[in-house]
Amino acid sequence: MSCAERSIPRPAGLQVRYTEIISQPLIIADSLVLRCSRFFFSFWSYLMTPWNGIKTLVSTLALALFAVGAAPLRAEPPKTEPAKTEPAKTDAGKPAQAGAAQPGHEGHDHAGHDHGATGSMGVGTSPAAVQPGAAGTVRPPDVPAPTVTNKPGELPKISFDTPTYDFGRVKAGDEIRKDFWFTNAGNGTLEILKVRPACGCTTAGEHDKIVEPGKTGKIPIKLGTTNMAGPITKTVTVYTNCTGAEEMITLNIKGEVWQPVQLAPPSASFGRLTTAQAQDGSQTRKLTISNNTDKPAKMSVKESSNPAFKAEIVEVETGKKFDLNVTAQGALTSGMVSATLTVETGLEEVPRVTVPISAYITAEVEVAPNRLSLPMNRTAPLQRHLYINNNNAAKPLKISDVTTSNPALKHTLTEVKPGMSFRITLDIPADYQIASTGDTVSFKTDNPTVPTVSVPITEMNYGQSRDLSAAVGARPGTVSSKSPNANAAPVGNAKAATGATATTPPKPDANPGNGKE
């Protein structure tokens, strides 16, 4: 028997399992084909119905439109709040930038003219930051709104021939005139809304206000140099209906002003002097007088309006430069003192010059405040304080016989710094009423120039309590009704005077008052 004819027996179970394994995928595939065919046949039959076809088409278009409209919404970035900006701050202790003196302005006498409103450069724009021809971005509220209406796409553009004019060197008193020419380089109508000089010594004349594209205009400026000396710079701000850099333009006028006879410094200021300093001749102020003319000068002191100020002239450079020495040497009343000194030059062009003199003379004994003010409608006890300073360090001060015109007022005297500073504490009951003739606090001193001091007590005409006292060293006032506040001695260890009780000074609510005695 051949191999082909040889039969190999197979188990019956194995043959059945083999058949199932081979046929099962075919059955599944056939079933899927049959199901898909039935689905597409049913869907086609559904579409063949007119009404169903229309509904399907509308639904498909609606889904497509929704997808197109939602796409930009999904792509839009999240919105963020714009950063808030605060307006620029200014130091309360300094003048505003817009009205600040320009370089070389120190020799300029500012009395008698106005430097313009604060902030003339525009809100948030500092003159120092604005270069010639540069602009700010915010229009001040006093600048009028444009009257010209340009069509969309029509934009004016202002261009100055030169935003800075250097007049060179001129004599004080000469008048500087300059026409600033500009061109409208845009395609819209240009309007000059306002021209604002930063200083009262600078004025703007009648100028062109409406300028069509391609046309030119001018702004005439006039500068007076009276009382000026040295290098100066003046600014003029031009506001327009332009946008961006041309909305606010800064023009500059600069140069040097010389005087035939010039004082440096321009006045003799002694500042604060004690009575002893004013009398012992130890205080002298030196000024330099320069002759800028071609002719030699011969300086001499003609007169002083106050004989307590003596003056002498020393020739430094023959006919050209002199030193003027002014000395305080005489009895001067306490408070602010001013005087003038006349110097003859021997020059025909400037025959004489006047030198201002000023000094503040402190009283040997000062009291702060020089008036005690009490609130009306009081409902609780109060304390008030008087501070006494001795400005004569060579002679210690003694205070005695402190009294009040009303026995309801209780007082305590404290010697803060032996012989130099004192404090009187006044206890005021809640039911205290000031007498119709007025009440006072009085005391005596051993200083012959101020033997007695009397401080009046008054009521404020408003109901809010205010303590007008302050700690020693916080600029107490003087017993003189003409004297402003003055610096006091520093606080030392409190020591009770004879017959007095030492107290701890309370924290003051305000600076000392400065009413008249």
C-alpha cells in the first residue's frame, strides 16, 4: 500500500473543532456586511422621501454653520484687565515741576511776575523730561476742545522750523522777540488750541490758530529780561488738535543775561539771629559787586535804611570787582527785620544799586504758643502747655510767679533744661468758662528785656478740640506779636522747678500756634 493510500485516522471531536475555528470569522464578516448593507439601504430609502431629505439637509447646514461660528470664539484669548496707573506724585516740600526755575534762574527776581499755573506741561509730564519739540500725551482741562472736525483719515501734523531759540548774550532789561514758524505737514486741518508760557516774564502774541494742510503759521513770543542774570531757559507749551507726539509741543528760549552792575548773591540775608548776635557785630554777610561795563567803577556806600546794619566796600579788582561786607551791629527789635543799602557806582549807565537786607531776630525769651485756644462746648477736662525758651545761652533764665486770672485753672511749672527751657502745664476743668474780659496765664522772668509775659486764653469758633502745643524743639513762637515761630532748645531730662511738680509732657496733637499776643 502506498503512502497516498495510507489512511490516518482522526478523532471525531478534533475535526469538528477545526471546522468551527475556520468558519467563525467568515460568519462574523458576513454578518457585518449584511448589517451595513441593510443600514445604507434603509438610509437611502429614508433620503429618497422628499421631506426627510430636506430635514437632513437643513440639519447638516446648521451643524456646519455652528462649527464655523464657534471656531473664532474658541480661538479668542482670555481678556485681562488693563494695568491701572497712578498720576505722578510731587514732594510737598518742593515746587511743582512745571513752575520750577529753569537753569540759571537763581539770579532772577521773581517778585512781581507770575510763573504760570502749576502743571503747565500737562498732567504727568515733567518739563525736565520734555525735550525741545517733544510732546506730552494728556491735555490739561483748561485747554479748549478742538473746533475743527477732520474726516476719517485726515490727520494734521505740526512741524516747527526750530523748537529752540538761543538769543545769545543780552543785557538785563532787553526784550527778546522770536517768531516760531511751523508747517502743517499732515492732510487734515491743524488747530492751535492754546499757547502757554511757563513764566510770567514770557508772553505769547496773537498767533495763527487754523492752518490748512501744507500751509505755515507762526507763534510770536516775547521775553522780558528785567532783573534777570546769568544763563536762563524759558519754556512755552503749544497745545494742538494733533494726536501722538504733536498733541503738546514744548518750545524753548535760552541765553545769557548780563547786568552792567551785578550783585552775587543778590541780597544780604542773615537768617535767624539772637539779640546778642545782632548787637555784638559777629555776623557779617559778603556780596560781590561786578562791573560789566567798559568803564571803571568807583563804589561807595551812600546810606542804609537801618543804622543797625553797617557796610564797607573792598576793591578786589580795580574798577571791576568789589566785595561788599554787611554787618549786623546794633539794637534790633525781635521778629522779621528788613532794610536796604544804597551803593553808588560812579557809572553813568548805572549810577547806584540797591542791596536788600533781611534778618529774623529772636527774642531772648520766647513762648509758644503765644495764645491758648480752647474748643467751645467742652464736655471733658483738658490740658494745655506753654513752652518757654531762653535764647541767651550766656545767661541762664529763671521763671517765677506763674499765675492765672481764673483760680479754676491749675498750673504746673517744669524746668525741662536747666536755665534754658521750661514748660507750663495748664489743667482746665470741663465746666471752665472764659471770663467776658478774657483770661490769661502770666509769669515773670529774670531777663530785663522780658520781665513779664502774659498769654491770653481764647475759645475757638468751631467745636473740634485742637491742642496747639508741641514738644520743646518744635518751633515755638515768640512773645513778640510780630515774630514767627522759632526753634527751641532740645528736650532734656525734665527737672521740676522750685515749688513745682514735674510732669511728663504729653504727645502733641499739632504744632504750636502763632496767634498775636
